[in-house]
Amino acid sequence: MSNSITKLFNIKYPIIQGGMVWCSGWKLASAVSNNGGLGLLGAGSMRPHILAEHIQKMKTATNQPWGINVPLLYPDIEELMDIIIQEKVKIVFTSAGNPAKWTGTLKEHGITVVHVIANAKFAQKCEEAGVDAIVAEGFEAGGHNGREETTTLTLIPHIRKATSLPLIAAGGIGSGQAMAAAMALGADGVQIGSLFAAAEESSAHQDFKKYVVDSREGDTHLTLKKIGAVRLMKNNFFHQVIAAENNGANAEELKELLGKGRAKKGMFEGDLKEGELEIGQVAMMINEIKPVSKIISDLLDEYHQTLQAFSTSRFHF
């Protein structure tokens, strides 16, 4: 499977692991890289010194390409970027902000830069900023969705027409079939979050992983659009958010309700009642906690089976 994405990152398969907060530590990221994909450390839930520790562990755990996902709204962004540059990290995915802020600086240090978007307007900004590739994330995704609520099925061909940059599809990619569909729509690769969030190597709490495995259709909902849209699993905190939104809560009131450490409490510490439980719609299709090696093997098997099915008569009209 050689294309613009595998060549850009020097990886075997065009499968990128989402840099999810409280899930994407060095164990998960190195496992993805060691199995042919691109593993990403999720810097959004790491203080600078913690990120530095995970970088050192990544360097020991894998000799394959890997990167870091950095939300540009991170409060200590300058210190974080200094560490990334000093440690000679080769690949950085930026999200939740303007790509023009850091792309130039990172590229000056020989870093490959990818930016996450949810609309064509930001695809154009990415081209102007000089990023190397784009992740287009649809409404089905878990963390920090686009407010437009554009589904992946609609978003990918739209962004493909808007840019010639290598394009990675995200949002609702939880099977080889979905991977094949994304590629058919014009994507050059896929970024997968929820499947890896529930992997054995994920740093998420075991109770959170089980909650994901036990989830059913309709158990997630896009919320908190006034302060940064995220898809949450339904629990006591979720119902507090919905009640506040229905009562017309403003951004400051929602921030107060969210408080500090809510995502850590839910996904990392396993508080399934009062924690913030971010996950994509595809959670309803995740039926077991598997090692990364099995997840990627299953994805590839399903992908090739889907391509084979397209050559059969049932797809001929």
C-alpha cells in the first residue's frame, strides 16, 4: 500500500492513530508505529515535562516513524513546541487553531506538519500556511468536531476538490470497509481514534474501555459547541451539559460546568458518572478490547476483502 501518505511519513500502511487526550501515550503510539501505521502522542493531556518523558520512551520503544498531536489552544504551547524542536521530533499534527501560527516555525526545523480541519475554508488556510498534509475530520468523530456537523461521507469529497494536498480522512473510521470507503471518496489515508482508544495499549482507564465496548447505537452525542464541540458518551455529566445547553447556558457557564480535569477524571481515572467521556460514533461497533496488532490486522483484512468484493458481479450495474 504505497501512496502519498505512506511516502510522506515513510510508513507501511496509510493508517494514522488519533492523538487522543488521556489515551495516546507512548505504549499506544509505539504499538501503532511498530505495526506499520503512524503512532501519535496526544500532547493535549500532557504537561511539558510529561511529554518529554513520553518522547524519550517512544525513542526506546520504536525505531519506526511516529509523531505528536498538538492542540494549538494548549496553554503552554511555546514550551511544548520548544521540547518538540529540541527533541528533533519529525512529525507534528496540529489541531484546534490556525495552522499559520506554528507551521512555518516547525518546517524551518525540518518537521513534517499536518493540520486537522473540518471545512474547506481551513483547507485553504492550510495550503497558504504550507502544511504537508491535511486531516479532514467529520461529524462522527469524538474530540473537537467542526461546528458545521458535516459528515465524513460529505466532507472528504468536498475537501478533495478544494485542495491537492495529501488528505487523511477521520471520523467514523472503525473498519476496513470504512477505510476503503474513505479512500474511494478521495482520501489518501485514514486517521483512527476510537478503535485505538479502546486498545489494550491505550492509556485510558479499563473501565472507560469497557464502557465503550458496552455502548450501543445512540449512546454518543455532539455537545459543548459553544466552547469546542466534542462528542460525549451519555452519563450523569453528559445530562448536566445537555440540561445547561437546553437552558441557554453561555460559553462561560459551560466552561464553569466543565471545570478542570473533567476529561482526565473520566477517560484516565475511570469516573463513568462525573467524568467527560469523549468517543466517536463508531464506539457502537467496538465489541472487544484488542491489542493494536490485531486491530490493524483486522482493518487490513477487511479493507482487502472490501476491494475484492468490488470486483464481483454484485457491484456491476
